[in-house]
Amino acid sequence: MTSDAYQFPVAISRLTKGETSREPQNLRAIRWLLDQPGRPVVLVTPQRRFEGDSLKRLAAQPGVLHLTWKGLSTGSLSERRVLYAWPTRKHLNELWDVDADALAVIEWNVQETAEWIEDARPLQLFADRCVQSEVKVEGIMTAEPLPNGVDGILEYIAQMAAGYSTGLKWNEEDKLKADMMNRPERWASITVDQVRSKCRALGMRPDDIDTIAGYLQRRKDGRRFNVQSSYRTFNFK
């Protein structure tokens, strides 16, 4: 079963209540991935050395490629069955355009994976059951229009970002930052959560959503931005 965000099978192995070891969680991910049809397996871990007997056995198997976070290119995950151990939110965001045969994630921190689960809708692997993720409608699909022209600004930004394979470009970022500084009254009543919900409803890449929400949070914290001279006086009409 494919997910909404990926055109290949995706699952996440989660620690189940009562489990005192990570080993069963690791085994669930490995077994699910090996059951999926596809090409050779790649294992991604934070560092070369890691804990987990079953993962070590997998890494030692002929034909299994073992990669670490340092210097990882998502292109190296293409056309493979991927087992991604303990990724952070940032690492999950980077999987947006990966072209794998299947993806199994081993969860470590539920706060790091929560939004990715909502967007990717992976099969959730527990000790006693498998659960297909449901769409969280509230706050995403029904994001309310934002006042002061912010709705139109975010729609424009989303449209521009969608035209690039790598997402938001620096000039669009500078326009957004300049508007936040030059028109502070426009953004004063807008919350960071509202911006995140709107950007997600527009189908923006997770990295771009984090970038935009981060800009607004920084402005609310009283910080200013460095903007290229050609955009310093810019504001959206």
C-alpha cells in the first residue's frame, strides 16, 4: 500500500506500550521492508557505530548498503528499499522527493515524526497490530483564510516554490522577509501555527514550511533579517 506523499510502500515502526527494548521495534521494520518487492536494501543510521543486534546483522548481509547521516545524499536512496533508523524531523523532510522502492522508518521520538506521519500516512507497525494512518482534516485541509493579504502571499510563495525541484528560492525568501519587516502590522495578528497550517494545506515541501514558519517566529521574537539590497524596501501590495 502506497502513502499519499509517496508512490511506494511506506511504514514506520513504533515502540509499543510495554516494550522495554528497541529490538522488537527494529525487527518489525526489517521484516516489513524485506517483505516488500524491490531492489537491494540500504540501511541509514546516525553513525557508523550503533546499537541493535538485528540491525547489525542486516548491515552485514551481502548487498546491503550502510550509510550514515554525515554526507548523506537522498539520491543514494533511489531505486532501493530503504530502512531509515531514528531520523529527526529534518531528515524526514529531506525524503520529500526520494524515489525509493519502499521505505521503513524506525521511530525514536514521537515529536520528530508526528507531522511526517500526518503528511505521509505510513503504515504504523506496532507489536500487536498494524494501523493505517488517517488524514488529519482539522487544521490542514480546512485551513482558514488568513487576513491582511497573507493568504494570497502564501499562495504566491507556494506557487513559485512548486515550480522548482528544490523548493523555495532565495529571492522569494527575501521578498517574504522584507514584507515581514516592512509591513509588520500585516503579520501582527497571524500566528506561526496558522502559517504552518496554511502552507501544509497548499501542499508545500516540509523544509519550505519550516523555513516560512521560522521566519515568522523570528520576527515575533523581535529579530531582523539580512535581505539583499534589491529587496530591502519590498512589500507585497
